[in-house]
Amino acid sequence: MKKILLVDDEDSIHLLYREELEEEGYEVHSALSGEEALGKLKIIAPDLVILDINMPGINGIDVLRQIKEKSPGLPVILSSAYQEYKQDLASWASDEYIVKSSNLDELKAAVKKHLSK
């Protein structure tokens, strides 16, 4: 079973994404902050990371940089409520950029695409 690390500081996102992704057959682990995510990366060795950008403490862009330095082959999907970050050069290091929505078809398609490589 493929493991996904979901990093977001919003409980509602965790509930929605977890339920939908577990129905797709993935094992979903959660982190509520960038710091927690960096600690969990070593423990659970995920196959993919879904990462929010705006979080307290270490933001998603800084977490993305650290992930890509340590594990360049680990796919990271940035998931943000803000379209404007897509133009930020720092976000281009991600494998995919998804704008948050209650319709998770785009997210699920991106997860499937990156986990089938």
C-alpha cells in the first residue's frame, strides 16, 4: 500500500483528504506543521507528500526545499488555497501544484499519476 504524508494546518482538509485518499486505497499519515512533517518523513518514508504552503512556523516552500535536498525523487504536490503561489519560482520545485477545492478529482489524478511512476 502506497503511503502519503499529508501536511496541512487545517483539520477540515485533513478529514476531507484522508477520507478520499483512503477510499482510493492509500495509507495516509498527517502532519499539522512543517516541523512535524520533517520529523515524520524519517519515520514513515512516504511515497508522496501533499504539502500546504501557508502554515505557521516553517512554511510549505521551506519544507519543499528541505525535502528536495534530502529526497530529490520523492514526489511533492503543493496544495494551496492561493493561485498566486503557482507563479512563485520556489513552487516550481514541486512535482504538481493544486489549488484547494472541495472537488478532489484533480488532486486524486495527480496522486495517481505520481505514484504510478
